[in-house]
Amino acid sequence: MLMRKFLPVVERDRLMNNFLHLKQRQLTINEYEIEFSKLSRFAPSLVATEEDRAKRFLGGLRSDVQQLAVAHGAVTYVGVVEAALKVEAIETAKNRGQLVRNEKRKTAEEKNSLVLGAASGKKSKMVCSFCGQSGHTVERCYKRAKAQKKEHVHGIQGAPRRDVPCPICKRPGHDAAQCWSKDRACFQCGQKGHIKARCPQVQSALHAVPLQALPPPQPVDKGKGKLNVVSSAEAETSTQVISGKPSRLSLQFGRSFGVAIVWFS
């Protein structure tokens, strides 16, 4: 009576029209029930009985909630509201569980992404000391493994010939790959691959120094030798003294006499 007395007809018609088109949509069951009760006062003829009120309330629910509420078998207004609240609670719990699972999955994905990103960054900073490439260490270098395998096969099947000299140190018994001199630096120029005795600088210096001419040998004055021939008879009777330094003595003997030949220098 008070509404009819103080509320304009136009406003009453507007509110009744709102009740006729009332739907739950995004409202909760409680919000929808409050709005339903407020607007139903402007359309009393539509909710005259408990059954009409229950049908009108049920018809405004969302289709998914409506189907589950009908499955409860409620026929009164209060029963329909309680059934709708139970359905909403189940849907809310399900959605909350799904939300929690989604959050856990998202957190796990973010964690894995961070771990993979850190591992990728660490991997990109790795530089192999054998091949010089980035992305792996020397322990995982396939080129190093290949070289070691080749060395092993070479050591078994193709040992270096003992009679072939090494091209680096010129010594036999090993090849250039096994030469210890390849890693040593020359004491003369500091470069690797040769020793000081075979250093190009030393060889160049030796070829650049001219040989000094040796003076011609000086003749030795041996003097003129003196020849004295004395027979054995003269040697016995002569009182002459022959002076000088004998250099050679020759004795000649015949049947009846002997001759001594003495050379003096």
C-alpha cells in the first residue's frame, strides 16, 4: 500500500520490468537472491505461491547451476535456494582447486625457465681449452676425444719409423706430432719449432761472417847439407876432423872395402 501511494506508476512499472528480466549472470547466489527478493515485491502476481516463486528463481539461474539445482529435486523456494548454494560451493571449490593447480604449474614453469636460463647462460660462457669453442668444457670436447682416439689407433697400427728423422729436431724415432721440441722455445729467437743449433738467425749469422784468409806457410830454411864420403881405409889413417851435425848416415860395403857416407846439415 505504501509503495502504491508514494511510488509513481512509471517507477513501479520499471522495477517490475526489471524483475521480469532478472538473470543471475555474473552474480553470486546470495547477490541474485537479494535482488530477486527486492524486485519481486513490484510483481506480487508473478510469485503468488511458493511454487511460482521457486520456478521464477530457478529460471533466472545460470544454465550450469540451474541443471544441477534441478537434479536435487527441490520444489520449494527455500529448497531451490539451498540447492543453488550447494552447487555454487562445489563449483567454487573446483575452480579454486583448478586455480591452485594452475598457479603451481605456472610457478613450476617459471622455476624451470629460470633454471634453464641460468644453465644456458652458464653454458654459453664455457670455453673449451682444447678447441677454443664455447658451450662445453674440455672434458666434453668431441674434437679432443676424436684426437685421442686417432692417437691411440696411430700408436697401435702406425708407430713412427725408427729410420725416418723428425722434421723438427732431425732426430729419428718419432714424428713431428710426438716431438718434444715442438713445444720448446728456441733460446736464440724465442720461437717454437726448432732449437738454437738449428735457429735460422744463427744459421744466417754463420753464413754472413767471411772466412779469414790464412797466411801462406813460411818456408823453413833447412840449409845446405854437406856430403862426406870416407872409405874405411881413409877413416883409419886420416886425422882430419869433420864438423857439423850429422843428419843421415849410410854405410856401403863391398868385397874388399867399405864406404861410409855421412850427410851433415
